[in-house]
Amino acid sequence: MTPRLEETLKGSQDRLDILMERIITSEYISIEELVWDCDSYSIDEIRAFLDRVVERWKANELAPAAMYGLLKFLYLYLSRPELEISLKNRVPMLHGSA
């Protein structure tokens, strides 16, 4: 039995929320190790993660150090050579974009 789309999205959100909290609370040895040990995420999941980071920043829920850690994670994650993500000719990952 395959999971419904809603369940898949909820599971993805839960995984990303756990990851976000680990970064905010500094529950890792280094961002580089966290990147290499994390799950694989789709570009849509990464976009949703970035949207949540921006929302929390706008709501004044993140310290600058936490914001830096979250953005560093995203930068390093997207730079992983095995992902082969080319951001050329892609729609920019802006808050609120579809």
C-alpha cells in the first residue's frame, strides 16, 4: 500500500522540522557532517525548508547564528556533487514563489 500524497508531504515536513530544530539547537558536530549524514530531499522540499526559514526569520523567531546555520546547511546541501543540481535556468527559490 503506497502512502497518500498528504502523508508523504507530512512525513517530509516532519523530517525537515526535525532537521531545522537540530540546526537551531546546534545538535550536531559540524554542518558539513550534518549535510553528509542527512536524508535526501527534493528541490521542492528544500524550497519549503527555505520558506520556513524565511517565515521564522520574519517572525523574529531565529537568532542570527541560527539563521546562519540554516542557510549554511542549505548552501552546503545544494553544493553536494552527487546531487547534480544545476541552478542555471531555474526559477529563483524566492519566498512565496510557486
